Amino acid sequence: MSRYAMCPDCGHRLSRVKDSFGYWDEETRICNYCSDENEYNEYDEESLSVFEAADIWFSNGKDEEFMFGFTEEELEEAL
């Protein structure tokens, strides 16, 4: 079993969503692969690329709190 939330429709990993105050909402997750109706599917100015997330993660000592929904492998590859 994966430690990440997976989409029940397509099996891809679900992404976390920021709430209206800009904090990561721990309960709301979306699938960027199979949900065409999802308002979060469009590129968001506040979203982080894997490269930006990797820089932040690395500068914070590879702390798990700064992984922004990416896996350690994804972040390592982006460095």
C-alpha cells in the first residue's frame, strides 16, 4: 500500500491543495490527471514546479515538511 493518497479513478498520486489563506490543506487532494472539471487543473501562479520545490526542500535540510507533495525521488532528480 502506498503512503500517498491515490486517485481512485486513474491511480495517479493526488496533489495537496492550498486553502484560501495560502496554507496547505491537509484534507483536500485533487488529481491533475483525470479531472478535467477540476478548477485546480489550470496552471496556478502559486503552484510550485518540482524544481522550485526541490530548491526549497534542499535549502531546508531535506525536511519532510518541505516536500510539497513530491516524493523524495522526484525532488532528488530535480536538484
